[in-house]
Amino acid sequence: MAVREAHVGLPGIGATERVDRWWVEPLVTGIALVVLVAYSTYAVFAGSDYRYGPYISPFYSPYFNVPISPAIVVAWIPGLFRISCYYYRKAYYRALFLSPPACAVSEPRRTYTGELRPPLSWLPMVHRWALYASIVVLAFLWADAVRAFDFDGHFGIGLGSLILLANVVLLTGFTFGCHALRSLVGGNVRCFSCAPLGQARRRMWLGVSLFNSRHQFYAWTSLFSVVIADLYVRLCAAGVITDPRLF
């Protein structure tokens, strides 16, 4: 395939005729991504303080009894899902690689080729396979959220129970709002009533579209919720805080 190159404006970083504070969004986005990814990397490799009572850190689910940090076995799946996500690609291309930093703002390179060359051209395919694996991981996280209400065989509600439940709800919104899933259930269909299982596919497409319309919201809130859930379990396990029982 021939690679087409396009000129991206005036030379130099940030050359633009825009007069608004266009740099605020990529700056905040970049700081947030660096902080959250740095903490997530620490949590995955820490290999300690990831359980407390009925709670388990979402980085360590499903749990594998291995001599290394158990999170390493599974955390690459949701990590790959986010790295290849359509929204996240836009976010880190702009915030971290300045490609481009914002609309109508020049980037460091003189030409722009998009995602036509490997490995960037592989990302859509990688994202779809990571989606399938992430749905399996999500099922385990739902099981963990249910177990978070089981205190020694008795139903109870701790603050951690609610945090883990909120986390899996937000992760569900992010996962089932995926652009690849929306394309899978409703793509290449011009007439739902004419297609095999058309009405069922239409209902699934409408459901995914509902989450997809707020994909950016779920992308950020679920990323924060995973970090908050892990930090909460970690602080409880280390004895820094006490998990209040609400019921």
C-alpha cells in the first residue's frame, strides 16, 4: 500500500493562529496519563498487599498462584485494551507525542502519515482481540465485586464493597462502549431487518451505542476507579486505614 503524506502546517511545535488556551487539555491529559500509568505499573509489579478480607485489587483478578507478582499474568490484557483503544490513542498521540497537540496546531514533524505503517497499523486488529480477552477479565471482576459483600459467609457492606462495585460498573461501561464492539455487532449492515438476526443485532447495537456516546467519560472514570480500588485495598491490607462496615 502506498503511504500518503500530508503537510501539517507551519514548522515548529505549537505554530497556530488559535488564540484560546488550546494547550490546557493536552497538558492536563498528559499529566494524568503519566501519573496513572506510573501508579498502575507500580501496583502490577508490587506483588503485595493486594488482598484484604473479601476484597482483591482489580489488577490481580483473576488471581493466579505464581511465584512472581500475580498481576503480571493478567494485567497486560486490560493494559493492551486501553493502549489500543480509539479514544486513548487520540489522547496520548496529542498529549505525549504532540501528534498533533491540538486541532489546527502544528506538530514537530513536517509530514503526517497517520496509522498506515506498522506497528500503528496493527492497533485496530490488536484492539479487537484485546476486547474479547477483556470481557473475560471483566467477568472475573464482577465475581470479585459480588464476593466483596461476603464477610465470612454473611452478607455485609463495607466501603470497599461499594468501591469495587463502582469500579466494575465503570469498567463495564468502558468495555461495552468500545468502538470495535459497536462495529462488530452493527457494522456492515445497511438494513437490520434484512440481515440474519437483524433485530437482535439492532438491540445490541443500540445498547453499545448508549455506552459509546459517553466513551470518553467511561475511559477516564474507569481508569481512576481501578487505581482508587487498588489503592484502597492496599491501604487496608497495610493497616494504614480501616475499612468501615456500613452494614
